[in-house]
Amino acid sequence: MLEKVYDTLRGILYHELPKNAKNQIVIFDRPITGFYIGEQAVKPNGISLTFKGSSSPLKDIAFGLQEFEHTVTIEISVGADNIETTERVTQEATRLVLAVMRKHRRMWVVDNCPICEKFTLNPQHFTVDHNNILSTYATTVTNEFNNLWTDTHDPDIAPPSLPASGLAAEAFIRMYNDVGAGVTVTNLSTTARNNILRMRTDNVEPVRMLYDVLCNDIKGSDDATNRQLYRNGTIVLRAKELVRQLYFGPDNVPTTAY
């Protein structure tokens, strides 16, 4: 559930935090030496980031729609040569991570691309790198939007352009659903088709969006005197996610399901 959220947060931070000539993320002149998913008992005596979740309560908000509220903690761990340096580096690392995450009140969470198997932070990847497959779907989405706009607005008001990421997400989802329905998709390789079918079998949501992403519990340092030269800064993120739920039962279980 939160695995790709962790990957997305890690990717955003890697992209936006300052780097040195070796393309390493640095706090002052010290590189971040580890990115961890889940709590680690042993960490390097340097700077590391850990991504971990606590809860994701789910509630119904409308017929066919449910809402998750995810809680994710980013822990910044620092060990340095003396207490003052450790404290300063911890505070600066927490400040930088917070400065990046505050800008992302909404974020895409995209699974590995089934066509090229790359990880991406934005669904525009589908229409940029695989336009020969998705262009027809993107054109259909655009035409349907323009027709709907024309039906609901005055003729002298031109339809706006769809956001590129939203257009790409909708185009990909339509292609993804067509593969599940057995439709032959032009230029889609057998490997990509099999990847999509496997994702559907595993109930993967290939493109998701988090909204109302807030950093609402920030500790610049825990000032842990019992851990000598080691300090942790923490940032707690809370984010909402809408999901479709089209099946409610009780008759969605076949008689052979045993």
C-alpha cells in the first residue's frame, strides 16, 4: 500500500535536494549515505533517511468511493564527530527535507512502467516515452473532454488544455483497461501486455494521486542525550487518497469460491 509512496518520496527528495559533483545528496559537505524503507536497527555513522508508515485508515465517503488517510514518517538520522556538529547537521537536514516536501501538496504515485519497466515520478512518462502506444488514447481523451466542454459551456468560451500529467494518466488507464478486456493495443509488445495482465491479477493501481499532503509534525532533532553523538529529526506526513470501490457484495462471490 505504502511501498510506492516511499519510493515516490525518496525519488522527489533525491531529485530536489542539493548534490555534490558526484551526484550525492549532501547536507553541508556531508553526503547522505543511506535511504531505508522500514525501521533499521543499525545505521551508518553518517546521514541517512528512513521512510516508515504507521497507519492508513479507510472510510466510505460516497457510493463507489473510499478514502485512505496515510501517515508516513521521514526520519533523518545523523552521527557526527561531536554533539554540536551532529545537532547542526540534523537541524539542517530536517530543514532541507521539509523545504522540499512542503511544495508537494499533491503528488502522483506511479507504479513501475509495464512497458519499459522503469520507475517514474510522473505519468507524463507514458505519453513522452511511449507516444506510439498512447497517442491514440490521448487524442480520444482530449476529444471527449472538448465535446463535453462544448455541451456544457457557451460556444464563445474555448475549452482549456488538459494538464499534461492528467491527460497521460487517463490515456494510460484506458490502455491498461483495454488490455484487461482483451483488446489488441497497437505497438504494445507481448512482454508489456503480460506485465499489465500480471499487474491486474495483483490488483495493482498503476497511477494514484495523493492530495492534502501535509507535514504537520516536525521535530528538528530529538536531542537524545542517551545516544551520545547520534540524533534523529522526524517529519510526519499525512496524505489522503481517493480510491474507487465498485463491488460491495454479497453476491460478488461465486458458488465455486472455496
